Amino acid sequence: PAISRLFGERPRPLRSLEFFPPKDESGVAALRKTAVALRAFRPDFVSVTYGAGGGTRQRTAEVSQMLRCELGCVVMPHLTCVGHSRAELYELADAIHASGLRNIMTLRGDLPRGPAQDGAAASPTPPPADSPRYASDLVALLKARHSDFCLGVAAYPEKHPQAASAQSDIDALKAKVDAGADFAVTQLFFDNSLYFRFVEKCRAAGITVPIVPGILPALSLAQVRRFTAMCEVVLPDALASQLDAAGTDNPDAVAELGTQWALRQVEELLAGGAPGYHLYTLNQAQSALAFGACGF
Ligand code: FAD
């Protein structure tokens, strides 16, 4: 079923999980085990990322089918348009549709960078001439190809790093919704006030679709520092100092603190009206199971 329908039908906020396609068969076997462990979490849907770089593209389809069998819930593959011609995107859309999947996380993807030369900034390799430029163009393409697709899109409470301004990024989200997107999932964030303020601005801009917060239970300080720098999101001092105090020689204690922070975030987000929450699992079961145990 369409995820957009689940928001209305389920008597509680939706819970969902994100996985990435492992690089090799042993990684797929490990993910299968994770999926089996996560049956207890009973996700409403799970999503599988798409390697814009190309390496894991086929794996997204394979892993999506595997998770569908293991978890028996709605599976949403991601699809990025960067580097794809329109003909390739039609082919990919038709393959997803033919496999029985109806939900797609619809993205532009990160622009590829060519090799840097002589210390100069890396230059993007030219995309196929008719490659859609923005995620909104891919939304329009997919809806035109199969009108029964239900499409999720990305939203950025702290603005996409390349956006000229917070308002222009909200305009870009509005363009995705106007093109047919059914719901949005946010970039990770650690400060809920940024999500609540963002949703308010989106509503003021006429964006009415559900905006699901994307939450990363931190596993280590080095990891959150890397992610927050990469995504240009705020790492609250309180979280950094808690993780720092737990030290680097006790990874279980650090992961427990990260999970507790994420649990408090989700409790407050749901109390504040969020339509669900989407956990960036990094293919680990542990944190998600803590959420299941708390009944969120
Ligand atoms: P867009 O919505 O197209 O926006 C890209 C930039 O262009 C933004 O700065 C926006 O403000 C600007 N923009 C948009 N439209 C216009 C316009 N008309 N005029 C001027 N500027 C405009 N990446 C992957 O490679 N694979 C994945 O599986 C993946 N999954 C993700 C899941 C989530 C929930 C999130 C939040 C991100 C994910 N990403 C993934 C990362 C994403 O691909 C990058 O952040 C990418 O740089 C932007 O993708 P987008 O779909 O948000 O692009």
C-alpha cells in the first residue's frame, strides 16, 4: 500500500527504518540477520538507499526484495536522478513497478565529483544531457510514468548545504510537493526545536504533506562529528560532551547514550505532533530494538 495512506489509517504515528545496501554477500547475510532481529520492532515501512555513485544500484533492488520477504512490511527503495538519462529512469521506474513496489524515496542525489587536478576543486562530470536536474523533476517524471506511485522526498530542517537560503530550500520542497510528492522525510538532526520551527515555516509556505523526522541514534562521537559536518547540521554541545565523557574505550556505553538521546528526541517529537519517525539504522538492530521496547 501507499505509505501516504498508512499515515491516515494507522491509529498511531508511523515508525520506519532506513538501511543501506551492503557491498557484498556477507554484508547482505548480516543485514538479513538484522532484519530478522527487527521483526520485533514491527516497522510500518523500511527504506533502502540508492548509491548515487553507481556501485550499489543493483543491490538496492535485491535488498528491497530481501527485506520485503524477511519483514513483510512496506519497502521503499530510494532512487536518485543524478547521472541517469530519462530513458534509464523510465526503465528503473518500470522495474520497481513490475516488482510490485509502489513507494519510492525520490531524490536528486549528490552531484558526482571528478578527480581534482593540481590542487584545484574537483569538477563535476557532465550528466547525460536530458538528466533531470532536481528531485522535483524526478517526482514529475515518476508520477507521469506510473500515477499509482507514492513518492517520498527529502526535507532539510537546517537547509540543504547547497541551498542559497532557508527560504529557497523550502521553496524547493514546495516544488517537489507541487510536482506530486506525497510525504517528506527529514535529514538527521539532534535539536528538535529546529524541526518544529521548520515544520511551521513549511506549513506557512502551503506545504501540507506529512514531514517525518529522520533520527540517527549516535553510535560514537567520531561518527556524529563526521555526519554533522558532512550534512551541515548542529551537534548540540550537551550531546557531544555526554558522548565525550563516556570515552572511546566503552562503545556500548556510548551507543546507549546515543540511543537515550534519540529516544528523548522521538518522545518529544511525537508529543509535538510529528506524524512518525524514521530511524537511520546504519544496518544495526540494537538502537531500533530499544525504541520497540519503549513502545514508540
Ligand atoms: P533537491 O530537492 O533537488 O535539492 C537539491 C538542491 O537544489 C537544494 O539545495 C535545493 O534547495 C536546490 N533546488 C531544488 N530545486 C531548485 C530549483 N528549482 N532552483 C534552484 N535550486 C533548487 N543520497 C543518495 O545518493 N542516495 C540516497 O539513497 C539518499 N537518501 C536520502 C534520504 C534522505 C531522507 C535524505 C534527507 C537525503 C538522502 N540522500 C541520498 C542525500 C541527497 O541525495 C542529497 O542531500 C542531495 O544533495 C540532494 O537531494 P534532494 O533530493 O534533496 O535534491
